[in-house]
Amino acid sequence: MKDELTLEEVRRMAAEIGLTRLTDEQLQQLLRATQAARARRAALPVATLGPADEPAHVFRPEER
């Protein structure tokens, strides 16, 4: 990744959304999860996708 996320950046991001009571261990977990999510997102070929490529999840109740 070009921008490596630091623990202090994660701490700031967590505080911005009200997560001010996280322990250092929890912040480390959040850091790892955020890095993994960013890596997965970066691997997606979003440049070639359009709105019609969004998978449709449709619920249809059984007709009686």
C-alpha cells in the first residue's frame, strides 16, 4: 500500500466516531482489520464497473 496506516491514525479515526475507550489491543485489531479491508478494496476492479454491475438482492414473498 502506498499509505501505511499507523496506530495513531487509527486512534484518531476511532475517536472521530466516538470510540474513545478502546484499549491498545483493540486498536491493534482495528488497525489490522482496516488494513485488510483497504487491501481488499484496492484489489477490486471498480474502474470498469457500473451501477448495473451491483448484485441484486431481491426478496419476494411466496405468492398464495
